[in-house]
Amino acid sequence: MLRDSEQTWTQQWVGLQATRDLADQFDDEALLLVFGKFNAGKSSFCNFLAERFAAHKRPVRYFHVEAGRIVETSEPFREGATETTSRLQGVCLGEKLVLLDTPGLHSVTPENAALTQRFTESADGVLWLTSSTSPGQVQELDELGRELHRNKPLLPVVTRSDEYDEDEVDGEIVKRLCNKSARRRALQEHDVRVRAREKLVAMGVDAALLEPPVSISVYVAREQEQTPEALADAGFGKLYAALLAIAEPALAYKRRKRAEILLHHLEENVLGRLQGDVLPLLGELDRSSQAALATLEHEQERIANAVWRGIVPTLPGLLDTYVAARDVKALCDTVSESVVEMFGREAERLLGDYVIAPEVSLARFELDDVADFDGIAVGHPGADGQVCEVAGIDFGRLHAALSNAIRECLLRLCSDAARRCRASIARLTALTRGLEEALKVHEEQLRELKRKVRSESV
Ligand SMILES: Nc1nc2c(ncn2[C@@H]2O[C@H](COP(=O)(O)OP(=O)(O)O)[C@@H](O)[C@H]2O)c(=O)[nH]1
Ligand SMILES: [Mg+2]
């Protein structure tokens, strides 16, 4: 798995090259993502800011992503539900600010997905547009997880902060869209702020990324003559101040963007994979090692019993064979060989997870004199001289002596095998601990690195 991961990590890092290139293209500008649900008022917002820039004779350039390429146009963004396909579009406002109007990754066509993703990743800060009809749907922020984890600042903008009011015109009651009251706006802003902060904490990102929310009404601002007072009433005084305020952390992000992309890659792709996939495997290994240790004694006993049951029935036959030749040594060697062979077979069956060839020398044994054939065979004179007869051999004693010797052999073989099993489990455990330890150390180092990168650029 680690070998596969290594390749994946390299590919993922190469894949991020495009993001780094795009980020370099906008080296000098603050790239702000205008993010929000369909109909949140993103396009109207961008267009209106562009109108204000144009009103101040500042250059405005629109572009959009089509068939995976950037296309420049002079057309403002379409507003309302007229769009059939969602696409990423942008507008450069003056020399220093670029707004990226994005419907979110899930809404773009596959051919534009890669470039949209790259733009999203390249952004230095996020404006989250949330409509005042139901502001603060924080689950929308889930889609921004990646950007927020890279520590990009987030400014919530409560859009469409207007409502119908009745007015009397020439003695007739007419309905008119007006700004929501300062009090209503303050309540909504507070609510959005609380919810967004909770959401960031739940997502595991720094709540300090959150800028105080502002409420605006593009509709009311457009309807009226755009005097500074009217703009301020529609929320644009506060919005401009908030944009200036977010510019600072956005530019700080921009300065450390390359480091952030690498950090995030190491965190999400590399460490994330190690923690998500490898760490549980190590835990599993540890658990099964402990379980194996616990059953080792029992397995030992089973092996010994099985060998015992296999060897005992063969003893009478062997005794018969070797008594005739009176060769105790050969008898012992043969028994020893069968013990080794059977032990090997049983060990393979019951402890197959370990590599344990039985230690042959541990199965060798000799019988002491009492059981020697000579001691019990009786010689007597025959027709051709002295003949040795196997009369009076004490099979019982010999059998008992052999049994004893076999039992001891088995004890030696079993405890040797168990010792080796325990040693190999101990090696495995040490290896696991080493890996876990190394992972922890690197995680700590990464966190330290992140802390340094983020504190240096502020
Ligand atoms: N009442 C009101 N409607 C707005 C405002 N801004 C945009 N809208 C309307 O909301 C709808 C969606 O706007 P649009 O900018 O296309 O949203 P997008 O889908 O997020 O790009 C359109 O019908 C706009 O006219 C606003 O400030 N007040
Ligand atoms: Mg739109």
C-alpha cells in the first residue's frame, strides 16, 4: 500500500502544478472567490461592483471558462435564472482585484471542472454569498473545506438584504423594495457569524479565518442614484471596508500560497492517507499479534498432543524391528526423526503464520543404560557356539523410557518454537511502534512547519 501511495502522492503533486501555474498568472492580484448557491446573487454582486469600478473610470475585464479555456469578453455576467449551463466566470476590477463567480464544483460541466477547480484552488480568499431570505445555510461551506483548510480568509455577505414596503405615491399605495432595517441586518449578521464560526470549528479549521459578515442589497443600490449615502444605506460602505479588511489576510495567504499548497498536499494526501489507511492497519496488526500471543500456549499443547498421538502407535513396531538388531541408537534416531517430521507437519498446520523449521538437534535423545537391549538380552550356548537370544526383554520398561524421552523432546521443541514465535511477534510489535512513532513525529513536524509558515507571512 505504501508503495502505491508513493506513486499516487507524486501524481497528486504533479497535478497541483497547474494550480501553481494559474496562481502565478495572477501573481499581483488578490483573487477572491465569490461562492454561494444558485440565485444567491453572485453574478449581480460581481456586476454591480464592476459597475462601480467603471463609474470611477477603473478598468474592468470580464472572462469566463469555456471548453476548458479562459475566454475574455466585454459582456457582464448574466443575472437571474437565465443561465442554462453553469460555468466559472471572473472579472478583473482595476489592477489588484479579481472576483471569481463560481456556481460551485458540482454544478460545472465536466470539461470545465478541472479549470474551475484550479481557479477555486488559486483563490486567496472567499466571499460567501448567502441570501437574506434564509441566511447562513452553513452546510454550503462543506464544499469549501479544501480552501478553508488552506487557511483562506472567509467573508460572509448576506445578499438581497431588502424587503417590500408600502409607500404612498400620488395617493396610491405601491409596493417597493427597500433596505432591511439596520436592526434586522445586525441580527442576521450576528446569526450568520455564530453559525459560520460553529461550522468552521466543526470542520476543524481556524475560526479566526472568519471576517464579520456584512449585509447588502444590490437591488436597492442599483435602483437609487448612487450617492455615497445611498450606497452606504444599501450596505456598500461596510462592504468596501470589509473588502479592504479581507485584502490583508488574502494577500498574506497569497504570499504563502505555494507553501500552503504543499502543506495541504502533505497534510491531506500524504499524512491523511497514512493516518486514514495505514494507522488502522497497524492497530489491527497489533491486535492480532496480541491475540496470537494469547493463543500460543494452547497451540503448543495441541501440537504436542497431536505428535504424541501420532508417534505412540508406531512404537511397538519400531521396538520389534530394532530389538532384533539390538540397535538402541538406531531406534532412538528413527524415533527422533519421526518426531521432527510430525512436529514440523503439525507446527505448519497450527502455527503456519510463523516460519519455524523444527530445530533437529532438540529432538535427539539417548536412552540410559537401564533400557539398553544388552541389559536384558540373555546369551546362552547353542549348536554353533554362543547364541544371543532376546529372551526376557522388558518391553514395558523400554517403552516407558522411550515415551519419556519423546515427551521431553516435544517439550523442548515446543518451547523453542514458542520462543521463536514470541520473538517474531516482538519484532513485529517493535516495527509497528516504530512506524507509529515516526508518523507522530512527522505529524508534529508538519504542524510546526505550518505554524511557522502561517506566522511568518502575517
Ligand atoms: N431582491 C433582490 N434580488 C436580487 C438582488 N441581487 C440579485 N437579486 C436577484 O436574485 C436572482 C439571482 O441573482 P444572480 O446574481 O443571478 O444569482 P447567482 O445565481 O448567485 O449568480 C436574480 O433574479 C436577481 O435579480 C438583491 O440585492 N435584491
Ligand atoms: Mg450567476
